[in-house]
Amino acid sequence: MVNALIEFNDVSLVYPNGHKGLKNINLKINEGEFVVIVGMSGAGKSTLIRSINRMVTPTSGELIVDGEDILQLKDSQLRKVRTNIGMIFQSYNIVKRMSVLRNVLAGRLGHTGTLRSLVGWFPQNDLQIAMNNLERVGIDEKAYVRASNLSGGQQQRVSIARALTQQPKVILADEPVASLDPPTSHKVMKDLKRVSREDGLTTIVNLHFIDMAMEYADRIIGLRDGNLVFDGPIEEVTDQTFEEIYDRPIKDDDFLGSEEETDEKNESEQV
Amino acid sequence: MKKTSPNKSERIVLTPMRFKLFILSILLLVILLYIVAAYQTEAFPQRVIEGFPIIFLFVVEDLWPPSWEYFTSVIQPLLETWNIALFGTTFGAILALPVSFLAASNINTNLTFYRIIRFFFNILRTVPEIILAVLFVALVGIGDISGILALTILTIGIIGKLLSESIESVDPGPLEAIRASGGNTLQVIRYAVIPQILPQYASYTLYSLEINVKASVVLGFVGAGGIGIILRQQLSMFNYQNVAAIIFTLFIVITIIDFISNKLRERLE
């Protein structure tokens, strides 16, 4: 019914140290899907997500994004593709010394001429887009506040607004809530899901908590040791599916629930 | 947990004997070098002791009292010195900014180019400002311009070194985010790096200004303009009371500049 926006054909990635990040991945992601990637730390979740905007470059195969094999692109063409892909990071990656609005406006850089952006002369229309997206994530009244004065959940919303301001087709979110407490995690995920629905965005999210994945995903992709071990709609996913993906019985730690802290070791994944 | 019982028959030493001997021999070697150096330069303690009365008499009889009427002649060269320092710092700070990015490994990812820039910086900082001043006096002639040029180069060396290290230690997250959104290197610098290093940049510039005010006094000795010229002139004419007036003024002015600069830098950090 819909065409594949992202297509992995036999994609593998070997890191310079010999570690195999991805092994012969075949995958199609359709326009408008909300996909959650699950797997243990080191399973290749981050590598898979970062391959899509080539923040890491797969070493073989074919990776088609919006009709183009991005593995063949030169730097300038790659930047063009990246303007259509918004990215959200675990550590927000906003400039804390800059105002919220400026951070959000940074999402327009790919669409703005170099000279124009260097002097900071953004078209009024871009400012409208930025402010509108701040409104959508509910922090427009913080527009002129320094980003460092915001809470973690608010900072992650700034980064969501920044990604939206790119007016992308795809949003990649690499462990977007791993640094947040459970209630805030749910609020941020709800915002992310809502805005991506409203704009019809294709969204790919890494999560490592089972309950979070079950609650927000349309479709689950499971990775283990760089292999794709599960791919199916959320209706087909059971506890047993997760046991297969994790290759061990599921534990309380795999649920966000009301547990406060995430395991530090889960964040040592290679990128 | 298994506990090992202390063995009474064997004494436990905190520092092994070999290490103690090693430290001792290094200490003796250093002392020996000092003695050799003292003999070589004839820097014997009694010469310093004998010199004290001479210093005292020089201060009391020759320097004191500073000739207060000479102050009016100090003001103009002093302003000149300040201007040399100010322009040298300004030009140096402006030029150091782009060069600093080339000397930062997280921005300039071309390793060969990066090493060349770093090497060039290291060479630059081995040249004392007095040599720079002599070079520029030879190049553009006696006067303020050569002083300004010498301080510009000196400032590029200082700020470039400090700022490139600040750039290398910025939070890489925002850089990654701008790259991921399709921004080019210049946009990454402008929107992810510069906002993070701006306070340091301002602080290093003020620090350079402090150094440059002091350096520009010395530069006058080789003809690069400013208060150094009259200082040298008065020294060679043995007008020690005028010299005292110059030194006293410099002391006051430099203290004030350092104080203001330090206060500003505290607020930046």
C-alpha cells in the first residue's frame, strides 16, 4: 500500500577494530511507520540508526533512503539527504549556553546558505517554523531562556523541536529517554509519537525498555549481535518475542516501570 | 573473604630500598648541577650580600624622590604604549580565531594539515617578543607600527594555543547534532563550537592584553614605540629620578589594568 522509504539490502558494517556492528541486514521501513528497535546493549541498535543518516558508514550492501543509495553519496549530496532526516540523541546535544530558540533554529542550517547562517540572518519564515514547533512541544514560553536553565525533559523537547524544524521526512531517535526519569520518559515519548503522527513522519527509535517499546511502537525490530532477529507488527509481539531477542529470560530490569535508575553499563554501546 | 595473617618475621617497607636510592641519587645530581652552575657563572652568595648596600643606596640616593614634574612628559608615551598593546591584542585576537580552529583536531580532521599548523604554532611561541620587535623594526622602521605587529604575532601565539585547546575540549554532542542535520563545517563552528568557547575567547583576549601592556614597555627599548623609548633614553642619561617617575607610573597603570582585567575574567568564568 505504501512504498518503502528506507531500505536495507544486505547491509553490513565492520568497525576499524574488526568488530562487526551489523551483519547482512535486510529491512524495509515504510513511510509513516513508528518503528522501535530493541536489543541488548552492543546489539547494534545505535549502529543501525546511525547508518540511516550515515553518521556511521556501513562497509557493504545498499542502503536506500528516499530513492537514493546513500552509501554512494559524496559529502555535499549526503548533507542534502541529512536535511531530510531529523535526529534526537540520548544526551540531547543542544548548546546549553545558547537560547532555546537559537538551538531550535539550528535545525534550519541545512536549508540556509552558509553566508546567511554565519551572520545569523535567518528568514522570518524560519523563525515562525521554529517558534511553532516549540509551541507544539509545549515550551514556547521558554524561547528566549538559556537552554542550560531547562530540565532534562525540557531539553529533550528542545531537541525534538529542532529536529521538527528541519521539516524532515524521517526522525531518528537514539535512546531518546535513557537519561530521563520514568514519568518524564513517558511524556517525552508521547510528544514524539504525537508530533510524528501529526506530520506523517517515519520515526525510528531505539529503546531498551520492553514496556516503553510495547506502548509506543507500531512495529518492533529486534537485534542481537548485529543480526536482525525479529521484525513484526506490535500485535505479534509477546514476552516470548523479547526473550528470543535478548536470548535470555526477561527480568524486572527490562521494564522502565517505576525503577529510577538505568544501568550505566547499558550506555557503553559502540558508535 | 580470606584474610592473610601478618607475617611477623618479615618487616614490611613502604618504599623499596632501590627506589629510595634512585631518588637520592637524582637529588644529589641536581645539587651537583647547581654547584657547577654557580661556579661557572661566579654567582657566589657573598657577591649578592655585598651588593645589597649598593642597591639600597641606588634606590635612596638616585631613584628617590621621583621627579614629579616629569609625570606630564610620561603621559603621552604611556598612552602610546597602551594603544600599541590595545591594537596588537585586537588584531592578534581577530586573527587567532580562525587559526585556532585549524589547530583543533576535532575540527581540522586532516591530520597532516593539523600537524603542520601545530608545528607552526610551536615555532611561533619560541620567538621572544623582543626578537619579533627587532624584526619588525628592521622591516617597517622605528615606531608604533612595528610594536603593534610584534604584539599581534605574540597574541596569535598565546590565544591560538589556549583557544585551540578549549576548542578540543568542547562538548562534542552539539557538533554531532549539527552535522546530522546537514550542516557544513562552517555552520558547525558557528552554531555548535563558538557559543561554547565564547567566554574563554574573551578571557584569553583580556589575558593577552595584560601580557601585551607589559611586553610593549620592553618593545620601546628596541625602537618599537611607546614608553620604553623614553625609559631607555632617561636611563642612558642617568636621569634616575625621571626613571623612577616612569616606573612608578607604570606600576600604577599596570596594576589597575590587571585588576580590571582579572575582575572581568572572573565574571566570564
